[in-house]
Amino acid sequence: MEKVIEISGLTKRYGTHTVVDNLDLSIAKGEIFGLLGPNGAGKSTTILMLLGLSEPDAGTARVCGLDPFRHPIKVKKKVGYLPEDVGFYDDYTGLNNLLYTARLNDIPKEEGERRAGQLLKRVGLTEEKDKKAGEYSRGMRQRLGLADVLMKNPEVIILDEPTLGIDPAGVREFLEGIVQLSREEGITVLLSSHLLHQVQQVCDRVGIFVKGKLLAEGNINTLASQLFPAEKGKKKKYGLEDIYNHYFQGGGNNHE
């Protein structure tokens, strides 16, 4: 399958501290990949390097065939990035924030208005489109953020802890929207999170990321079968929580 994100030997150090350690990873077109690990594991640093916002000490990365360190502007045109805390012009309405993004991306006025309307409907904010963004709840801001990154028709969406502070119903709606986007439009999604149940809910494959190292990757069934070989006469079904606990509660020793 076509690889949209390709990482080889990617390494980042701050002084003597290695934040990302010889990372190898590839993500296919249309795939939803979950980068799962605790805070401080190096997930956000990896994302910054993929966006060309931080330069690695070693290794290479390709996003949509482009080197983000040499061509950061071209990469940003193809990638939508939704951080943990989205920034908007709080005095602008939700609609006007999207129209401003359209202008920044040289989208013609009529097309921008049409697309903004479609995206506001898609993320469930049509009725709040004329409300100032400063009056939005956190969940509404994240949904507006999703609409914002979609304004430029990205090939890739990178989400960095996107559901923190959102109520359970809002989280469910947000994640369902991500899956729908990926399936219907073939958008590749990289979801960085420390929340196991959310990653298990939406991701095709998962990478366990600890102290800058990718300890394991694959779909949940494959990882479970590798870590927990079936015992004769037993049919226990293992999930992502079992896999995660394997690395954090003594089952795996690579993370120490």
C-alpha cells in the first residue's frame, strides 16, 4: 500500500537526554494509526519533526513524499494539525475563523464560504456558526478545530491529544467523525494519545511509544497474539489494556 508517512532512524536529543530514539515507522494512505504512550514519551516531539517545526539529530522522515525539514511549507499544505489546545480568534465567530483560514490558504471567497458551511454542518456546529469562538465550550472548539484543518483538503491529519477536557458524549462524536472522514475521503490520520480506550475505538494499528522508543506496533489482535500466546483450552480475548499493561507493569522489560 502507498505509504504516506515514512520515518527511519528518527532521533531527537535535548542535551544528553534522548527524547526520540531511532524511530522507524510507516503509515499507509487512509490508515488511522494510534501513537500510544504516557505524557513525556516523545509523541509530541515526533509530531513537531513531522511538521518541520523541529529538526532531528539523526534519521529521516517523509510526509506525502516530502522531507518536512527541507520543505516545511509544502508539508503544511498537505497536513492538517490539531493540537491539544486549539487557538482561534476569540472575537471572530466560528464561521469567520474558517473563512480567515480559507483566505490564508488562497481559497477563493465563494469556495471558502461553501466549504466552511459544509464543514460546520459536518462537525455539528451549524447552529453555533455565528457565535464567537471565545464563547465555545472546549468540545466545540475541538470540533471547530477539526473543521479548520479540513478547510485546505489535507491528505493527512495529525491529532495530538485532541480529546482532553471534552465530555464523554463529545469525545464519542469527535472520534466517530474522525473515522468517517478517514473512511469516506481516504484521509490518513495519526492520533497521538495516552487514552487507551479511545485509541482502541478508532485505530487500525497502534504503536506503543515509551521513553522515545517504539516498543511494538501492529493491530491489536496481532499484538495480543504475539504477547499472549493462546494456552490450550483457554480462549481469553486480550485487548489494548492488556498490551499496554504488559509494557508498564513488568511484562516487557524494554521500557525500563
